[in-house]
Amino acid sequence: MKKFFSFVRIEHTLFSLPLIYSGVLLGSKNGAPPLRILLLVLAAATGARTVAFALNRIIDRQIDGRNPRTAMRDLPSGRMTLWEAAWVTVTGLALYGGSAWLISDFCFMLSPIPLIIFVVYPTMKRYTPLAHFGVGLGLAMGPLGGWFAVSPSFENLLPPALLSVFTLFWVAGFDIIYSTLDENFDREESLYSFPALFGRRTALRFSALFHLVAFGVLVALFFTSVFSLLALPLLLLTGCLLYLEQRKAEDVELAFFRINSVAGFVVLCMVLIGVYG
């Protein structure tokens, strides 16, 4: 179990799970979602996150082995075999697919779409700087998935679409901050990250721009679907956290992991109060 949790970094689900449940809440304005759906969404999210992370580690194992920062990860260090990693992927896929099937036929039919993104985005940094948006797109599927779990149709998609666009730019912005750790390595390996292409300072300016766009989209969501004076402080707090993340970009551990974990739950609380407050 220790090897499994080290491999898939299950704690990174903290970035996506609050946004997924925000999508669930936006789709449940007529009443609280059933406990069964909440549990199945949790299972599907865990399975999807396992697949995404495992595929990322498998596809990048050779690059990780050449990077001093990542050489001690499970696959390049030999602590986990490729066969074991494949079984982790299959297990996550079974959990994700089975949960989607139990939620509804509609969700099961749409379930391959995120999987395609999970396969494509780990390869993107080899040929395009839009790789940061590939990561964002993978997580941006979460709010839509949460919405479809309780509202299985393409009607009235503006709220979850706005939440997904927020997630896209939010994640792209903080992925740029994280990639500053590998600026020199990416440049030597001819990998397409913003820091490697534009330099750290310019890359962080793009990150700040993307977070500004993300906050603007969240404001649009607030006034179109979540409006509540009780939720307004949480909207402002989200903006403050995004600003703080940019100010503390030098400390990647603080900016990437801690602030982002809090920001997701603040958005969830904002949606919760706006929908049911």
C-alpha cells in the first residue's frame, strides 16, 4: 500500500475532488444529491486520478530517470516494475469505468473522453508548450463529470462549463509554477515547458495571467449561478489565494501544494453556500 500511494500520489486528488463535487452541487439545485451518487462520484474520481497519474508515470518513466529531481520515483528507481504499474492502471480503470456504469448509462458512454486526454497530455510536452493546458484539460473534465452524475444531459451546461474553464486556467497556471523546478532540465531535453521556452520570469507572468483569467471566469460563475452575499467572501478569498500563490511562486511547495489544496475547497464551499445557502 505504501508503494501504491507513493506511485499514484493519491493526495493530489485534493486538487480535483472539490471541483468535481462543486459540479455535483451545481447540478443538484433541486435537492441534495443522493448518498449513493456521492460515493460513486468519489470512487470514479479516485479511479480516474489513479489512471491519469499511473499513465503519466509510465509514459514519462525514461524522462524521469534522466531528471535528477525525479530519478528516485518508483519506476525509474526500480522500486516498482512496469508490470506492477500496469496493474495499478488497470485497477484504476476498472474502478473508474465500473463507477461510471453504476452512475448512469449516459456517464458510462462519456467515460472514455477523459481517458483519451489522460493518454495524450503526458506526451504533449515533447512537442508543444500547450502541455500545461493538457494537464488543465484533464482536471477540467472533473466538474463536468460531477454535473453529469446528477444531471445526465447536455442541457443548461453553462454553470459546469464555467467551472471547467476556471479549472483549466487555474491548473495551467499552477502547473507552470511547478514546472519552474525543471527549467534547466527541460531546456536540455528540448521539452516544451513555458519556463524552458520563455524563461522563468516570463513563464510566471503567463501563470499570473492565466490565474487572472481563471478568477474572471469564477466571477462570471458566481453572478450567473452561485450569487449569494454569504458566498461573496469565499469568492474574494479565492482571488486572494490565487494572488498569494503568485506572490509565493518561489516556494513551490507552498504555492503548488498547500495553497492550491485550500483554494479548491474554498471554491467548493462557495458553491455549496451559493446553491443551498
